[in-house]
Amino acid sequence: MQKLTDRQRAVLDFISASIEDRGYPPTLREIGNHLGIRSTNGVNDHIRALERKGYLTREDMKSRTLRLVRRDGGSAQDKPNGAATLESLDLVAIPVVGRVAAGALAEAIETPEDRVYVDRMLLGRRDTKDVFGLRIVGDSMIEAGIHDGDFVFVRKQATAERGAIVIALVGDEATCKYFYPERDHIRLQPANSSMAPILIPKSDFRSTSILGTVVGIYRQL
């Protein structure tokens, strides 16, 4: 195995400690904050070096998929990997795929941002492979307890029950609203008494207009 620089060793040790203590790896920002590296690009440079030297592996360049291959000194990783630890703790990793507007309409699905780790019971016992996270922007759903900056967990599906909170696509943009199919139109109702609903003629509402239903909320305090 190739030798590590002091900074590469510090990055590897912090990632190893995070996986051991929490069951999952840190974000690039967490690594940078811990080690005083201001730029996430700088953190990425160290991680790429650790990948080239055979100490780490990750999928799709995402920090939350980091896995230890070897420890410093070349010994093979013999502790449970992050996925096994998550399963033992009954945690699930939910990908955060972008942001969604809960006020004015805005582009909802952007490039993946990160992952959040939550207790499976918060999402029910159904399969969570089709659940993704979106960050709320705006205050049109505040009376439903969904605030600006919150994450909503969305189960991907093309249908919804009347009164469900959905992520609905309007044109090329998306919004988070209550879903009410009416006789001649679809009413996307905000949970904010100062805002008017969005009314869409049924002829304009396609089977692909619903991206999913909201099944949970995550808020960082």
C-alpha cells in the first residue's frame, strides 16, 4: 500500500471514526470543518488520493457512500461496513435529490445533494427504496407544519388520495401542496390562509403530474 501524507491520514481517521461511531460516513463539509479545510474541493482531493491508494471506495462521487477498504498501515477493514451497521440500527439512508418550492413554483428536482439517515419506523414498514428527500423553499405549507428549510420525504408514485400532500409537477416545475381532484380541475391547495390555490384543468393534468406523496418530514434545529 502507498504511504499517506499527514493530512490524508487525518481524513482517513476521521472517516473511520465516523463510520465506527455513527454507522455512516461524514459529509465533505463535516470533514472540512473538522480538519479546518475550507474548500470541499480540497477535501475531495484528499479523498480521491485515498481512493487511488486503495484505502477508500465510494459510488458516484458521493461522500455518504464512502466505504473503508483498508486502514492506515494496510490492514484490511474487518469491521461491519456502513450498510450493515445501518441495518442493525434499523436506519435507512434517504437520498436528498434537490429542492421543491412550497411558495412560488420553482424547479424541484435538481442534482442530488446528500443523504439523511432516519429511523425506519418514521417512514413506516413499507419498502423505502422509492423514498427520496426534497428540501422545502417557501412558506405555503406552514399550516401543515412544513416550513422553509425542512426536508420532506416523498414516496415516488403517480397517484394520490384526495387530501394527500403531494409533490406535483406543473409544466416543468414542481410544488408541494394538498391534492384535491375536482369535477373539472385539479386543485393544489396551500396550507397558508394568505395564499390562493393553484387550479389546473383536468385536461392539462397528466399521469406524470404527480411525482409522489409526502410521507414524512425532517427538520434540523
